[in-house]
Amino acid sequence: MWTKLRKPNVRRSPFFVIICFFLYKTTETLLQSATRIHIYSTACSALVNASIDGNLCQDNKHKDYQFTKENASDFLVEVTVNQTNDPAVLYFLSKEIEIQRLAGLLLIFYRVLFNLPATITCLLYGSLSNKIGRKWAMLIPSFGAMMACGWFACSLVPRLMPIPEAISFLLVGALSYGICGKSNAMSMGANSYITDLSNTKERTKLLGQLLGVNCFGLCIGSGLLALFYRYQGYAEILMFAASINGLLTLLFIFVVQESREITIRPILEAQRSKPNTIENGLGTRPRDLVNPENDDLDRHIGNYCIKIMQVLKHSYIFIFKKRENDMRAVLLILFGSVLFNQMTKSGEQDAILLFVTNKPFRWGAETYGYYLTVYYGCMATLLTFILPIIEAKICPRDTTLIVIGMTMKIARLLSMGLSESTVLIFVAAVAGSAAGFISSGARSLISKLVNDDDVGASFAIVSCMETVANLFGGSLFTAIYNLTITVFPGAVFIIDAILHSGMLGGFIWLRYKITDFEAKSSSTEMVR
């Protein structure tokens, strides 16, 4: 073989890479949530500050979100009845809908520039990591995050016009972040690194730990968001995120050793390797979908368009080929649920930010951070600690977990759309954290319903679907919110709940379909 593994040592430990991934995910959650808030602030400044003396739209003040002379600098204000006669407050309220719509449009631009390049990058990173090495696939996103912090910081330069100058720096930062692959590329690199250094027995545990720290990274990053906005502001968040990613970049360069030894042997003389199967786990690369006979694609790395079309072609063949006992319909529902779940999950992020900063809630950045902390913290605890206990004691079917998760998510969406109580929204976030069962259950079912040789391909398709969903989900939900804001701001969540109800019906049908499949195959252990 032209690629060989080195003997393991401390500097090539999978646990060290897991820690690095945790730090990266934490800072990305903090940075992206804070940047979305800052985009809202920039939209507010563009529409309000030009006409009002003072700085209504700054997002870095402290505890009391009351519009007073002493604390008149927070765009996320709680306006009381006694304050509504203030001319500044009246002007702010008259502009509120306009601010929401402009912020929604800017968030769409931001999300497209952030996710579209990352989608293309992730399609190409699989084969490139075999040539440049695994650690470089993890180093590039860290460097990209550090570079994005620099662009974001430029938007804070005094006397810049909010639009187009300040927002241009934010959008360029999002583009540079996306080109480097963001967390999708980091996850792919970490999965590949762990796969290279682990055997089949310990790989499942290590990849599970990687998924667990992903959830905790979301939780802790959201908690840091609340703390930073309580005591500091966006500038300090940028310095913190840039410092951590700079540290990660240095660690990947000087400390982490490559998991694969790349030689200079010409590709034409290299022995062709077989496509990966289940050993790739969640980190399976899209090259697994490419026909191994088309090796000439690898000889021309620059021919990206042909490579992407080849991936799409074989993905289509894999998804739509005929399977026994009509399992094709079941798999189509599962793949569709993965795409739908990630699209709604991504879309809800921007919609929730706009919704809770609007009346009657008008949450501050700190409260918004606490909400994300509660939601992701409960989800991390549920998936990392409670789910293994449930599976050990009760051993429920995957479809049962998916139905439970879908039901609780519908309840959370209805509470969000219909309630005007902050407390109820937080309670619904705790219950709705069971939505984590949807993704994990769907992945598990897919891996059990396909042949062993197709497991790698199935997870590669899932990874690509989730990346594409991130691109379109936010844009779609924000557009719906902007269209319904003057009629019923919570309409986007009601529509989301109705769509999930239809998906819930599909999973109930799927449960009976799988039960029938088990009866025909006389193997109840095949699918749980």
C-alpha cells in the first residue's frame, strides 16, 4: 500500500483530537450566535441611529434592559407602559417591523455566504484529505475561523456606515469562514483521523464521544454567549474566538501528528484501494460514492464540477435503486426526514432570534444565550447520558425514539408560536430537546436497513444532505417570517409544527412497515 499507519504515540491520540474538536465547536457556536445578533444590531443602527441622538442599537450592555437615560443604549429593550410616551421609544417602535425585515434579509445573505462555500468544500475534502493529510483538513477550518474574526472585527471600526460598509465586512467574514469549511470540514477531518487510529471495536465509542462533545460544544458556546453579553460585548467575543482558534491552529501545526503517512509515490503507480464501508462511520467521505473505475478524476483535482456531478449521479443511483420488500420507500422517508429535520433545525435558529427580539418578548442577547444553553444543554444530557441508559434498560425501537422526539418537537413549536410567556418557552425548550432522538434514530435505522457495503455511502449522503439543508433552511424560514411578521409573527412555527405532524404520520406508517419487514425476514434483531 502507498499509505501506511505509524505506530501510535501520545501526539497522535484520538482523545486529543476530540478535545480540539470540542474547543472548535464551542467557539463556533459562540461566534456564529453573536454574529447573528450583531447583524440585527447593524440593521437597527442603519435604520434608527441616523435619526436619533444616542446609540439605541448597541448590543453590549448589562442586566437591566430598560429604556432610560442611564441605560439608553440597548437595542433589545423591554418597553413598559410608562415609557411609551418617550419620543425615542415611539420612533423605535415605529421602526421595529422595518428593522426585523431588514435584519431577516441580511441574515439570509449571511447564511448563504456562510453555507454555500462550505457545501462545496465538504464535497471535496474527502479526497483531498487523502492527499494533504487529515490534520490539515482540521487546521484549515480553525484558520478560517480566525480569519473571519478579523473581518468581523473590521465592522466595529468607529464611524463606519452600518450599510453598506459594516455589513460588507460581516458578509466577507462569513464567506471566508465558509470557504474554509467551518465545522462540517472539521467534523469530517476529525472522523477520518479517529478512523485511521482506531480499530473497529473502539471506533464506535470514539465516534460517539465525538458526537457527544459536539452537543456539549453547542451548550457551552451558548452559555458563554450569555456571559459575554452580560459583562462584555461582541468585540470581546471576537478576541476570545480568535485566540482559541489561533491556539488550535498552532496545535494542529506543531503538536498533532498526521494519522497517515503520505508518500510522494505517483498516483499512477499507487495500488487502488477499496471503497470504505462502515469503518468510516459518520465521517464517511463523499469519494466513497464515486465509481472506483473513474480514477482519472483523482488525477485532475481541479476538475471539481465533474467530480461533484459524479457524486450526485451515484448518490441518485444508491437512493432510488430497487430493494427487497419495498425497502426503497422506507429509505426514501428516512433520507427525507434527515434533510427535513436539518432544514427546519437550521431555519429555526434565525427565526427564533428575530421572533424573541420582537414584541412582546424583546429578549436581550443575554436571555437569548440562556435559552440556547437550556435547549442544547438538555439535548446533550439526553443524548450522552440518558439515552444509553434507556437503550440498556428498555431497548426501544429506533422508530419509537423518533416518534417521541417528533412529538416533543411539535409541542415545542406550538408553544413557541402561540405563547407569550418566556417561562413557557423555556419549559418547552427542555421538553423539545428530545428532538435529538430524530437525527440519531434516523441514522441508526439507515445503517441497519442497507447492506454493509452501502453503509459508508449512506452516511456520506446524510452528511451532504445536512450541509445542503443548512444552506436553504435559514433562508426559507426567515423569508416566511418576514412575510408573516405583520399578520402573525409566530406563523412560521405553526407552519413548522404542521409539517412535522405530516412527518410524524410518515414515521408511524414506517414503524408498521418495518415490523412487517421483520416478520417476513424472520429476523427481529435485524431492525430495532
